[in-house]
Amino acid sequence: MRFGDIIGNSKVADALVSMADSGRVAHAMLLYENDGCGALPLALAYVQYLNCANPSGGDSCGECQSCRQMSRLIHPDVHFVYPVNKGPKTSDDKPVSESYVKYWRELVTANPYFVESLLQKAIGIEGKTGLVAVAEAKSIIGKLSLASVSGGYKAVIFYLPEKMNQQTANMLLKLVEEPPEKTLFLFITHAPEKVLQTIFSRCQSVRVLPCSREEVERTLTEKFGIDPSEAVSAAAVSGGSVGAAMEMLGEREEHNSFLDMFSDMMGRIVSRDLLGALECGEAAASLESREKQKAFCIFAGDCIRKLFMIKRELPQIAGVAPEEMQFYSDLAGKCTERFLRKAASDIEGAAAMIDRNVNSKIVFCDLVNRMYLNIM
């Protein structure tokens, strides 16, 4: 991955190049992005640039041995960490990232802008919560204790450090704080507030911004060969995330299912049908996994955001697909801004409770009840 292959976030790319050229390479960096907005491609391009034998013009050459190894994700000095769990694609009793590295490489090579749900699907742990456990910390310590094979930088690209527990963080803390010479950690997070403070405080933080609608369109058409008309539609509702746009194009069935659930729930709430609204909450609680339940909360929160934008007469930044505009416009007319603000907060709280393994029936019953009381 070269910086020239990345569309958008040019200021972040320039900052990374400047750090590398000046020799002031931070030993630990935290790249904060919205899911699927391009932090991983930037991390890959940065490490490739640092280890390139013939960099020029602010980019790696793409042709030396190090660049060729990075393009195939097989560089011996670059290690990948991401949340895992037991699943049918590995026989390891205590799986670590290395247990699924084949599937990781396939996913990243095909789509480095993937969203978290696609990673779970790729490694076969749909319906389970991925974790970065103690076994992973031991694996990292073992790998970084070895000398660099290429003589360049050793790097750990750590996807979603917020999935790391306290014990794992304690084991890695000394290594993150005082790594061996020419060793760096690149953490990629979607929720910096959930990253353990002991790790967060030792990192240089960099915000990876969502792409513009035009940048998402270009990436979809130029990098993934998406039909321009489909790219325009997907970019309009992507929220600046190439990964979200790709997921929408490939997972339209789930989008429609969630929209039907949200429409039914909101219809019952605005019509003051508490019993019917509670039945909708039961339906959400019966989704097959906690990850699906959390995904619905995220989807519903995004719907509330769209309603709020339309209510404020800002449809141009609402990111609503043309075929769904009538639905959102009609529903926005039945809601107050006060209700939408409170609903957004309540839905965010429900997602957090699901993430903490609170009983889903209680969570969704409480959510529906709160929204019903606020609409009155």
C-alpha cells in the first residue's frame, strides 16, 4: 500500500511522511477513525514507507523487496493484531491473530477499508465478541524480542485496541512505553474513549477524518471498480466511510431488514402504541447475536441522525438515499428536535449496555419505554 493509492486524508499522509523524513518517528501512535474511513491503509502505507529501500517524492517505491512483501502482507517485521475468538476456521484452543492470518490477508488485500463486522465474518466468528486476550500479548512480546529480519523498522499494527482487557494491557504496557530500537505500535481505534488509559496516554493521537462524498465515489470507482451510478448512491449514505459504502453495496438485505424494524418501531412510538412498540423491542432483542443487536442500535442511531438533519432543513448532509427520502421526511415531521436528541442518547446507551452483556430483552424494553415517554 502506497500513499499514492489512498484517496483522502492527504494532511494525515503528509504528516506521516514528514515524521518519517525527519526521523522523529513516534514509537506509539493511535489513529482514531470512524469505522471504515481509511486508518488501516494509512498505517500500511506508513510502515511501507519507513521500510522502503528507495523512497522518493514522499512515497515508497512499490518495487523493492520490502514493498513487495508489504503489498502481500507477509513482511517478516510487520505483525498484525485484531480481536479474535474461537471459531470453526481454527482448531487452536486459545486463538490469537496468527491463527486467522490467512483470512486477514485475504480480507485486507481485497478491501483494506473493511468495517468491523466484515472482519468477524472473514475469520468466522459472527455472533461472538472478538477479544485481544493474554495469549495475544505473549505472542507479541515473543515476536518483538527477535531482531529485525530486514534491518528496518519492526511494527505492530493493532486493530481495535479497545477490545483489549486490563491484563493484556498490563503485559504490553512496558513494551509500548519503552519499545526496542526502531519498533513502533500503530493502534487503530473506533472508540478512543474505550481504549485503556494506560495505553492511550502513551500514544500520539491522530484523527483520521471521514472522506468527502466525492472521495468516497472516487475510491469506489477507481479502486474497487464499482459502477459510477451505484457509487454515487452508496457514497451519499456512507457518512464518509468507504467501508460502510462497500458494506451497503454488499449487504443490502440486512440494511432493508434493519430499516423495516426501525420503521415499525418508530411508527408504533409516534402513534402512541406502547404495546406494539414493546413488541418491536422484543423483535430487536431476538436478533440472533449480540453483535447483530449492537449493529441494529448503530443503524437506528444513524437513522435518528438523518431525521435530525432533515428536521433542521439540512437534507443535503443527511446522507439519505433518494428512494428513502419520503420515509424520513414523513417521519421527521412527526418528531420534535427534543425527542430526536434524547432518542440518540438513549440508543447510544442501549448499544453500550449490549456491549457490556446486559440482558438484551431488558435493554430494548427500557429503550422503547424511554422513547415512548419522550415522544409524549
